[in-house]
Amino acid sequence: MTAQTDMDPTPLDFDEAMERFDPVFGIEVHVELNTKTKMFCSCPTTFGAPPNTAVCPVCLGLPGSMPVVNHKAIESAIRLGLALHCSIAPSSRFARKQYFYPDVSKDYQISQYDEPIDADGYLDVTLADGSIFRVQIERAHMEEDAAKNTHIGGTGHIQGAAYSLVDYNRCGTPLIEIVTRPVEGTGAHVAEVARAYVAGLRDLVIALGISDARMDRGSIRADVNLSLRPKAAPGEDQSTVPLGRRSETKNVNSLRAIEQAIRFEAGRQAARLAAGLTVKQETRMWHEESKDTTPGRSKETAEDYRYFPEPDLLPVVPDPAWIEELRGTLPEPPAQRRARLQKEWGYSDLEMRDVVNAGAIDLVEQTVAAGVTAAAARKWWMGELARTANEQGVELVELTVTPQDIAELEQLIAGGKLNDKLARQALAGTLQGEGSPAHVMEARGLAVVSDDSALTKAVDDALAANPDIVEKIKGGKVKAAGAIVGAVMKATRGQADAGRVRELIMERVGV
Ligand SMILES: [Zn+2]
């Protein structure tokens, strides 16, 4: 039972916490690699396959089975290390991390301990105000994922569950764990920096093509630790003030939750410290519904895991020539690419941020490459298409519309075959799987009518119905013709060529 004195006082407001204390955070991010097979066996890595169908004696840890390292996983770890400015270890080793839990049937996880493959790097993250913050990375190491437990009954947690199920499909999936050094000097920007760091890592692994990076599917998971220390006295260097005791919040699985978890923990710890209580070094669980954390188990130390070198695997000794070859495969850093594209496209900061947040940067780039102006590409992807994706609860890339379709649509508009309104109808057809915009235009008979015989009749009808406007036009009020254009458009269900209609009106009125 928790003693009364261990109960947390009401958390302080985040801003007040930041006025009184200096935050220091660290993040461990697990990235699931998108290799075809698992880390140490040839089982496929699948998401959503029937439970326990992608398993073998190696990933289940049956006696006598022997692991073999996945070459592609090593390649991904080295490329990530290079992109994070890490040094790549000439030799690194796997170790056994011993613990008992149903999700590791071997009773140990194969990880790297004192010899990680990547060490001493950094990632520069851009904050909302445009400033750049450098997050130092201590290490990135390879390991295998555990199985997935599902607790049935109760609240979905192990406590109070009627029974639990284990799906071993995930166990043995290659992971890279990226560990920061303690991040100091953020002040009140602590939550923003933490979020931007994980977003930056996500963008980087996507650019490298080494993970599907879906936080909602758990392919990127973050454990966030935070501590507070007193503010330095005037004239004193903050970095000389000893660090406070930290808590680690597990499995924070969205960018927003990272920000919220840090803000909550800062307020909770500040309230304890302000009340003269200590902060316990412990693992805490983040609760998405209530936006708070509760204590998990006491934090294990390395000794608890009884690490020792994995005797069934040789050290990883990558050929320096191969490392150099991999260096040549690195993509343009995402932040640099964003800045370059924003300049090329002439977008404002806000417009660019919207495109990035919507995951539309590649789509816009491909649309522009297909010959569409940057402004038009943004108009379509961030307007009609973003709205549709939102309604259907899917990503933009999952829509049936391609950058080539947008290029075709723009050509039809430029060629006078579609006006804006008809173009939207053609696009709606493409979204419903009716084919390319040109195909939909033909099939639905959407093309703009510029044939004079059809238009002349509609113009004459509209003029006859509005004699007062005809008088105004004759009297020199050319703007009044707009009402006649509107009437003709209505009569032709928006399919008339507005420019030609205007010309015909002037002809018929005789001005
Ligand atoms: Zn297997």
C-alpha cells in the first residue's frame, strides 16, 4: 500500500513550475525497423496478421535454436547513426538482458549494452519561433521487440484483468533504441523541445526509409524522463546545480502526448518539491484519457538485468568501406529539405507548417514535378483533398487521387475545358474511384460549354428575363453583366464558358 505521505499534492500550474524550477529531460525512442524479416530469424515482420502465426523456434527461444543477425537491420542502424552524426563502433556486441515476463518467452531480450553500434551524435530541432535547439544523443543500439500482451476484462491493464493473451508475432522485430543525453537549458520550452525532437526523429527515419514510423501502430514509442532542480542563484551557472531525481514515463505514443506528459510531470514534481517532499525515482505510466501519470514499478537498474554478452552471436564488425558506401545513401536532412522546398515554393511559414503537418510534403513535391504551380498544388492538397481525407479518417497518400491526377486537372482548367466548379466535380469523381479527372469529365459530361449556338440561346433567355439589367449595361454599367453571367451559369449547371458568355452578352446588347 502507498503510504499517505507518498500521495502527490495537487500539481502546480506548468508556468508556475517553470518559474520556480529548471527542467531537464531525456528521451528513449524505440523505432521499429521495416525489414522484411525479424532481427534474428527469418519470420516475417507483419502487422495485423492472425496471432502467433509469424513465429519460429528462434524468436520463441526454444532450446537449441540459434539466432542469426539480420544484415538489413545492421545497415539501417548504421545509416541512422550516420544521419544522427554518431560515430559507428568498429565492433559492437549483443548482450542478454534478463527478465521474466510472458512477452519474452526466452526470459531474456537480446539487446546491446555496453557496446552500442552508434554513439555520441546529435539532432538539431527547429522550434516554432524558428530557433534551433541541439539535442545530444548518447547512443543508439539495436535490440529485438517483445511480444504483445493483451489483458482481457477490467480496464485493459494487467491489474483486474480476467485473463491475458500473448501474441508472439511482434517478438523479435528489429528495434533501434535512441537515447539522448540529459537535455538542459530548455527552460519553459521543455515540452516543445521534447516534442520537436521526436517529430524530428520520425521525419528522419521516414526520409531514411527504415521504418514506417506510425506512432499510432507503435512503430515509434517514447519513454520520457524528467527531473526538476532549483533555479540557479543570480550569477550562478545553472549547469553547476546538481540534477534532481527523475521519473520515467513509459510508452508515450503520440507527439501531443509527449508534450502533455512532460507538462503534467513538471507540475506534479514541482508540487512535491514545493511542499518539501522528494521525487521518487520510478517508472510511471501515461494515461491518454485522463492526461496524467501514475506510478508503475520502481525503476530497475542495469544490475537487475544481469547483462552478459550473447554467446550465440559474433560481434558486429562492419567493413569501413561499407560504412562509407552507406554514408553516400543518406537523404537530404528533413529540416534542410523543408527549408529548401519552402523557398522554392514561396510558401509562408504557416502554409509550410500546414503542409508538413498534413504529411503532404512529398505529394506537393510530386505534384509540382508533374508541372503544377506550387500554389495550385497546395490549394488542392490542403483544401478539397485534406477535407476528404479528414472525413474518411485516412492519410492523404491513401486517397485514390495521385499527383498526376492533379496535374491533369490543372491542364483541363488551363485549356478552358473545366472551370473551377466543374474541376471540383471531376475531382470528386476521381476520389470515388471513377478514374482520372479527364475520364470523369467525359463520363459525367462535365466539360465547359463554349459552343456558341447553345450559349447564345441561354444568353438571350437571360437577357429577356432581365430587361432592367440590359438597360444598365447599355447605360455603361458593364459590371452589371455579372448578374447575366450568373444566370447563364445557373441555367447551364455551371458548365458555360464564362469568358465566352461575357463576350456574347456584350455582342447581343450591342455595346
Ligand atoms: Zn522467428
